[in-house]
Amino acid sequence: MRFMHLPVTTLNGWGRYPITRGHEHRGEDLEAITAGAVLTRGLGRSYGDSSLPPPGNHLVAASSLADRFLAFDAETGVVRVEAGLSLQHLNDWSLPRGWFTRVTPGTQYVTIGGMVAADVHGKNHHVDGCFGEHVVALHMRVADGRIVACSDAHEADLFRATLGGMGLTGHILEVEFRLRQIPSPWLWVESERFPSIDRLVDGVKQSSATWPFTACWMDGLSHGTALGRGIVLRGRWAEPSAAPPWLPPRKRTVAVPFVLPNWFLNTPAVAAFNALYYWKHGERVHRGISHPATFFYPLDAVRDWNRAYGTRGFTQYQCVVPTSGAERSVQRFLEVMHLHGGLPFLCVLKDCGAEGKGMLSFPKPGITLALDFPMRGEHTQRLVDALNEAVIAQGGRIYLAKDALTRAEHYRAMEPRLDAWNSVRRKWDPAGTLRSAQSVRVLGDQP
């Protein structure tokens, strides 16, 4: 067994903010390396501080070496894997065999355990819900050291609290979940341009009524009658008659080789890019076959793209606002963002379906927006405060897997399920052994 105890090191999430210090255990045996750890950390692709230890140089278990396939049933599509297996390796194994995960986030550089902890969603939430809806069972190490198997039929409270529980209910060791059999490993894709936020939201809704995968890029820097203009992307798995007869080749990638100067990404440059991207699409609907990596993971084409934000890092703010009056809700959100100087360098909008069974799972019926903001100290904190107040007023909520700045009082105001989840968490961890930098900031845990 490979095993390594690293000294105190610096750790950060994908947003490169905040940066903290802690010990990190790496090894192939998750049962061994989670002993004494306050948290399990996968590939560190949550954006903020949810995968970071609380202040005080605490021990975290790094799961990425525990990455074996354990079982697969070709009749049912149920696969069992160690929690440190990456989605990329799962896709490399499953796509040539005619299977694919039923739910995928926007990057394949995540672990399966991390997908459970964040209860990730994707372009098909309006059809298939979150990843947790397709998880059959979990194998966990809880706070007192016991190894517990849980599912909807056994220790259901622990199971549902763990889906979207940000790793705070126990260390996830193994995950059993359903794959989907697909007709081909290619996608049939359409894209369409819309000139304003009301047309864009309407385009997303209409697309979601007939397409299993929908999402859109939105120009977050546009104003006036062009506020919220964007491009809707929709897709479905291609039938063999329409797909190339070969497997999709591995996509070539480029890398940002080092942390770029803080001025590299600036508002005029991004505004010019957005305008060019919008107008270049043209008015006609584009149709054609797409590589799965291009459709599901466009940002993965640039390795270490987070370095482009410079030494200060960035934060991604993701919220969902209710379906009722969604056009006006999204417009009001954008107006509050611009009023407080919010200039997102990337903005993605998706349609969400029914709330899932995870006790703290993020999506609910409505429209979700994900926006990247460069970190600018107190200015960014005030912006997030204003956006949270707007979301609370509209009955929405934020996604903890992306959050780095939400205040405890704001999260409690938007999350009526918190008390019930805390009750389950304390049942399995009465001493509060498992915690993170985020749980100290948002949930009031002790450092």
C-alpha cells in the first residue's frame, strides 16, 4: 500500500481563495487515512473553502489514490467504486462500453465522492435531477470510527444527509450508483442566440421542454436592452445512424503555465470577447455532432485556467431563483449585481427541476446562475452580501460547493432545511469532529 503523511502544506480550492494550511494524508486505503481526519478532500475542485480544513493545521484525508473499480452489473448499469475515482477515469472506462454517468457537472476533474458530497447537478437537472438521485448506496466511516453502509433502505437519514452534505456527515469510502446506457458516445447539439434576458430565459424553458440537456452562456457585462443576452445550448445523445462510427478521441488541451498578472483578465478585454462571441454566432440555429468533452466540459480544454485570475483568485457565485416570474427574477438579480459593481467574467444559466432527496441539495425548481468574479477584497464581499439579500428576497438559495463568502446569517435565512440536517449530523457526530473551513464560517462550527 502506498502511504504518505505530508507535512503542513498550503491548500486552496479551485478559486484559489481562500488559502489555508493543514496536514494531508494520501493513500490507497481510505479507511486508514481517514482516521483522525476532520474532512476528506478529493481533487480540490470545489471553488471556495468547502474542501479545506478549519484554521489550526488540521488533518485532511486526500482520497485521489483510492480510485479502484469494485463491481459492475451490465444488466442494471450499477457500478461500485472507491470514492477517490475521478469522473475522467470513469468516463474513459464507461464511454467505450456504451455507458455514461446519469449526471455530470461541468468538469470531469472531480472525484465520485466529491460528486456525492456536493450532490452535483448538470445540464439535465430538469430531467434527471442531481447525482444523488442515482446513488444506490454509500460505504462510510462516521465520526466515531465505525464503518456504516447506508441507502434509502438502511440508515436513510445518514444517506440523505450525506447527499449534498459537503462531507460533514462522514468520510465517503465507496459509492454505488447507476450509469445510463447510451446509443452512441457522441451528442447531437443545437445552439441559438437570444438578444435579451427575457428572450433568453424563455429560450431555456422552451428547450428544456423537449431536450434532455440544456444550458446557456450569458453576457454578464451587457446593459440596457441587451441585458442578459446569450446563447442557448441544447443536446441529446446521438443515434448511431447520425454519429461517427469511431470513438471520440481524447481531446487535446492547453495549459495556463503560471499564475498570470492580476490585470490580465480585465473588464474591457472580457467585454470585447463577449461581444465578439455573441455576434460571431449569428442569428441562425447551429446544429451538428459534438464531442462529449466539448459539450459537457468546455473549460477542461484549458488546464489550470484558474491561474488566469492572478494571485488574488476568484469566487464563483451560484444561486437558484424560483421558476415563478423567472424572467423578472433573473433581471432583478442582474440589476442588483450591476448596481454593486459586479462584473462577471463568466456567466452560465441553466434550468432546474424538482428538489432532490438530499437534505441540503442545492437545486430547486427555477433558474440557476453561476457567475465568476475576480476577488477584490471587501468590494467582492459587499457584492456577495447584496446578491444574497436579493436571492433571499426571492426565495432562492446558493450552492455551497461554489461559495467562499456567504455569511452565516444569510445562509440560514435562505435554507429552511438546515435545522433538520443539523439534527441528523449531530446524531452521527455529536462532538462535531468532522468540519471544514466552510462549516466554521457558514454553520458556526468550532475551529
